[in-house]
Amino acid sequence: MAITTELTRRLGIRVPVVQGGMMHVGTADLAAAVSNAGGLGIITALIFPSADALRQEIRRCRTLTRNPFAVNLTLLPSMVPPDYGSYAKAVVDEGIRIVETAGNSPGPIIAQLKKEGVTVLHKCTTIRHAQSAVKLGVDFLSIDGFECAGHVGESDITNFILLSRARQSLGGVPFIASGGFADGWGLAAALCLGACGVNMGTRFMCTVEAPIHQRIKDQIVSADETDTVLLLRRWRNTSRLYKNTVALEALRIERESQKGEFAEVAPLVSGKRGREVFVNGDPDHGVWTAGQVIGLIHDIPTCDVLASLTNLPDHLLADIIDHFDTACDVSSFGQSSRRLYSFICHGGGWRSFAYKRFPTLMSSAPDMGLPWSAVVDRLTYLDRCWDTRALLFTSFREDQNVRRGRRKRGEQSVDFQVLVSARAQPFSPHEMLVYSAGEKLHVRQRHILGPVGGRRHDSWCTLSGFYQPGPGDVTALSLIERDSNLEIIVGRADGSVRLIAAGNGSVGRPLSHLLPGHPLANSPGRLAVMWTEWHPRTGLVASCRDSFLTLHDLSKIENRCGGYESTLAPVAHFDATPADHHDGCDVPYVRCAKFFGSDGIACGVSGSSRPLRWGKIRPTGLQLTCSTADRPYSKQDSKQTVMALEQVGGQAHENLLLGAWSDGSYRLLDLRTPLEHDAIYRDRHQPHNAGASLLVYGMERFVAGSHSEPVLRLFDFRNPKPYYQTTAKRCESELLAPGYCRTLDDLDKKRHAALGREAPARVLECEPGRDRVCVWHDLARKHNWRPDASVFLGSSRHDRVASLAKASDLSDAFYCGLRGAMVEAVLHCDVDADGKKPLYADPRSPPRGCVAKASEGGIRRVSLLETGVARRSAGSWTETPPTYLPRATLYACDDVPPGSGNPYGGKNQWQQRLSGRWYELERVPRRGF
């Protein structure tokens, strides 16, 4: 469908536009033309002298269109009223399923039609009339504002107020707007005011197919919005008519008559004279209806052109797209015409959808050089993968035989700690990854071919250098883009910080040695560089070593084209050593740093009662102050450590910082507020297990690496989501797995029973026009169906997850640095978008001297534990556990083709919840805190 609303869904039309039921105009010719254009054409019953004549016109209309059309039946006071019952019977007998009614006392006719299952659309001019019609059981209401043609009522309320009152007062009953609508601009306004479509009468009179004289159409085009007049108000039958000589004479008599009898104006407002106007083309022969919308009519198009949205400007089309919930709706919208297809694909349609539904991801997304349709495809695909935990794991480690017995002399007793960094290449979908293996660096260029989840080609380069294992190990790593070139900042255990090239043809070329701004310590632990951070807007690099935070300005590098390595002195540094420090006391480390805004910087300090410091970069140096979050959040020692920092929300939210604290909490803080934190997150299974690394995706979700074991924790920020990947799926009457959602449903029933009332019945099908959502889609949007989770990456010998990296928020992979191994986690669904053929990731090629173990599980003994909602209010994690703690569900990863069933037995409810790659093992009690 072109535009999906309650009107289009229930009536089976493509465009939410209804032709007005007009006397002398609403014949089969016009009705069929409107229906063929995608709207709802209407035959006006009272044009025809008898029910049999109406039957013949309905049959003629069926020869002109195969699309739905309706019949208008207006009940007006008359000295000799027609036999409305016979007209209604003729409509039903001819199989018409949609009828528009209007006028006085429509109850018996509406009851007759509803008894036969006919969809009734009733016209009202006041909210009171609309509420009465709702009690009669009508399906749709047509709210006619004071601007409309014909009978406008006696309340003089324009559509801008009337439609808003209808939205507030009708309890979700769908309604359409009538009066003053001539184009897509008006349709967009009506949709914004709550209507599900528009009714147009005068506008359809001025079309090629309208059965009226050409001179009348030309008269409408030349008229303006003041060329109408209100007649018959004296007799409370107010009608809006075209301002011609006959109408003005009737108005004079109405105002000046002493008797006030209708017979005085009856010859002038005769319906017979009005019908002859449309036949002979004389606009002054009699009175004829026209709305104020004639001031907006400047052409005589076909119904096909008029019912389409091709005449709308781009910014209004973008506003319409903003109301679509899924990419499928946008795609269907674009298929309705070449103009809309061109706008959506090339004029900003997909771009508008991307920024509306994924605002925080797009605020920090790089320019990948892809068409916007591919960007939206990538965004929606990745959202589906995150919700279903569709992850593939591949481990990279050195290819060496395990030597039994004693180690060689000089060989390290433990594996190296892997650090990772990744970045999207400028203006392309390709990516670069660099990870450390002791003193070596492995650099990978990834060329992505085709859509997301498609094929890719990897090329590796290894930088060995002349560093010794141990003192020369890489301890800090950042891949940066400077002047459209990729470069690597490397910090090592010997205290050195160097900048090397990473571009094509120059990988590993030394660029600069970043000199320390303080004396180096003798202790190996204090000598190592712990963190490096890059600020692309200012060209500054921050490095953390010992208790010092040092800044270097890369724009001052003297020579980057020569064959030698330049040296770069620091521009500022900060010492976290307390002023009252004395010998024998521990000196804190500066563990991490993060830039924010154009001149802000924050750093995390270890073993301090003031672990988070931030401030401004001034020409005079760094000016850091303490966080307001000084009071402890732990029952243990008041001294805390901020293990990692990440900025949240991209450039749109520069003052939001997420920190991993040593007490196991993850604290979201807006630096502009005086609060200790704005939100706090804790793993409900291991609430005191600290995080060592962070990875943030807009304001949607973040990944944390454990400080003590090889565990990834997947958290949702729990902010309102503009996009739900489940919206595009069909409605279901069953509750979702896992089972604790059923438990919540049981609790809801018990709560209503305690109040002495029944729980509301489940809605089996979504009804957007009435703001009703089926039970399946309702549960799919609840936080409990999207629980946070922990992923256990193999055995404990991998130690902690020291670092996490991703190329961009639009990348389908992220990387984990473990002890002796690097793990690539790829977001990859089992099947394509149509749910047909299975998709499997391409085999990963390792660097020289390494092996890559890739399968459905990637590395052995991978499991996932769903741990519930981690976001807590202030202090809630220290309080008594809530009455209801849902059980955690443990899943394992296995090499079982999709659709082959659960290898662990039991009912396949997991298929409704996850992607088919994880298999439920057991449910364990969730640890309260």
C-alpha cells in the first residue's frame, strides 16, 4: 500500500482519500475513476429516482473498476421523502460493503446496514453528533468542518479545532477529515491531527472525469476562497454554495424577508436548477455547492494524478515518512509511483527514515559512501541481530604447539594481553582493525562486498619491530583518522608512545615519538602506558601513564612525509597525586581518559574517593575538578576506581559519559547536572563484578567486558525506542517465550483478581486507528522481553576482557581483547529478510602465524545467560530485592542447522525468542541484590 492507515487497511484501498458523495456529480464514472486511482469512489444514491436505477448504476460501476467503491445515502427533510429502506436494500443486494451515511435520524438505516455486515462511514458536523453515531455502531466518522461544501451544520467550527476535538473525544474510533482538503499538504495535516484519511468533494468536481460541464470546472479554477456564500441559515439548514447571482439574490431575500418563509427562496435554490448548471455550463443558472477549498484549486487533473502524492514537495513527503514505523512501509510507499520512488531512493526519503528511527546511531555514524537504502537496510538488520542475540564468534590466536614441561629460558610465564582498535575507512564501507599480540601488531584491511552480512575480503599485515616480549608489549592502542588518513597510536610497557602510519602502502611507517611530560617511574607497573585517546576535532592525544594525564597536539608534528620519526613535546599534563600525599601512601593511577565537547576532558583515577575527574583544556593547561559523585555506592571500601569511560550519544549529547566502576556498577552521568549519576546499570546475576572495558552504540545499548573473567555483558540503555524490529512481523495471539513473560502475565491476572475485576481480554490483532496493539507486539516492546545478557567466552584461561572495539555504530562486528586471543563477534542472522535461505558468515582468514577458529560457536563453550533488566534507580540495588525476581535463562551455542530442532530436547519455544543459534539449557534463579 502507498499509505497505510486504519482506513486503507479496513477498506482495502491504497490511498486514504474518499470522494465526497455529491448530488448530480457522484455517478459511476467519477466513482470508478477515484477507485482506480487508489482512493474510495462513491456513488450518490439520491441522484437516481428509484432503487432499481441505483442497482443499474452499481452494476455499471463494476464494469469500470475492480476496486472497492461505496454508496452515499443522505437522509434529509423533504415534503415527499424517498424510500430510504429500499435504497439500502438495493445496496446490500448488490454486494456493496461500504456505505456513507449522512443526515437526520440515521439510526434505522445504520441498523439495517450493520445487520448485513456493511462498513458504515457517517458524516458529522459536531462532536455531539459524532458521539451519537458511535453509539449507533458506525465504523468510521467523517468530521465535516465549517469549510466544507453543502450542509455545514450550525456550529461554525473549523476543521483545525474540530479534528483535534475528535481526536480527544471519540475514544479511538477512526475518523476522516472533510472540508478544505485539495492536495497532499492537506492530507499530511489531517494525518497529523489524528485523522486516518480525508474526504474531498469540490476538488473531485474539478477533475477530467467529473461528469459536469467544462465551463463549471473553469469557473472553479478561476475562483478564490471568498467566492462562496452561506444560505438557509434562517431555517437552520445552513449550506455553503458558490457565490453567483442566484445565490446572492436568495441571500438578500433570506435577510430582508419579513415573513421568513422558505417558499420565498425555494424557486431559487431548486435542485433541478442546480442539476441543469452542470449540464448547460451556465454558472448563474442556479445554485450549486462548492467549498472554500476552491481557492486552492488551480488545475483540472485526472483522478489518478490527484489521488497520488506526486504533487507534494519533498519536505512534506519526508514528514509523511516520519510517521512510518518500518522500512517495509517506506518501501511500499515508494512503489506507488515513479515520483515517490525517486524521492525515497534519491531525494532523501530513506535518509529521513534513518534519522527518525535511529537518531542516536546516525549522529555518530561515519560517511560510508553507501546509498541511503543500504544504510537503512544495515540499521534494521543490525537491530534485529541485537534483539535476537544473533552472534557469531571467531577467535584468533598464535599458531604454536603447546610445549609440555619447562618453558624455554626467557619465555614469559603468561600469555600476552590483547588490545584491539578498529575504525571505518574514510568515505567507504571498508574497515580497518589493529590488535596487539605482545610486542607485535596485526593490521587488517577488510573490504566489504555487497550488503550487510554479505561477502568480505581480508588482507593482513604484521608489524613485528624490535621490541622485546614483556617490556615491549603493547599496553595501549588507538586507531585514528587524521586528515583523511588512518594512523595508529601505540603505547607500550616501556613507557613509550608512538604514532605510526596505517594507510595503504605505508603501514608501519613511524611518524612521531610522543615525549613524556614528566619523569618516568622505575616500577614496571607505573612505567606502562595504560590508555590513549584521540580527539578528532582538536587534534589532541591524551595518554595515561602512572598518575599523569598527558596531552599532545598532533597538528604540531613537523614532518610526516620524511623517512624519519619526529619527536613531539606535550602541551599539558595533569598529576592525580593528592596534594597531601606523603611517602608510604599509594599513588593513584590515571586509568582512562575521554574527551567531550570541544574543550572538555574526563579521566578515571584508581583507588580514590574521587575517582572521576573532569574539566576544561585551557591555554594555561588542564583544569580538572572532582565529580559530584563522591559518596560511595558500595558497602565496601569508599575508595573506587573508574576502569573505563565512554562518551554516549555522539555529538548530539557531548556531555553524557558512561563509566565502568570497580564496584560493578556502570554509571551514566550528564556532566551538566549536579546529580551523582543519571542512571545506573548492574548485572543482576553478578552485581559486584567490575567491568574493564566499554563499547557504546549511540543511546541504544552498550557492551561491557568483565575485569575478572572472559565475559561480555550486553546492556540496553532502556531509553524510549523509536524503532522496534518486531513491528513488521505479523500479529500473534500467543505470549512470547521465555517463560518469565508468562509469569508476568499470571501476576497481572492475580493483581486484577485482587482488585475484584477481570484482567482485560487479550487483543489478537493490532488496530492502529484505535491505538490497540496485539498481545504479541505489546510484549515484544516491553523491557522484560529484551533482557540484558552475559556471554561467557570459553574457559577462564582467557582472563579478562581488557579491551573492546568497533569500526563504527553501523559495523556488523565488534572485537574483544582477551588473554592470548582476540575474539571477533559478528552480528549475523541465520536467515535472510524473507526468512527463507540460511546465511552463514564467510570463513575468517587469520594473520600469518595465527589460527582462526570459526564456527557457529566460534570458540568452545560459549554460553549466554539472560539476566533481566539492569537499569536501576538511585540506590535501588542496595535495597531489599523485589517480591518477584524472574528466573535467568541459560543458552548454549552449537553447530545445528536452522530448523533441525532443539538438540537438548524440549519444546522449541526458543525459536520465538532467539534466532535459532542459541539453545536453551536450563533456567537458574537470578541472584538478587
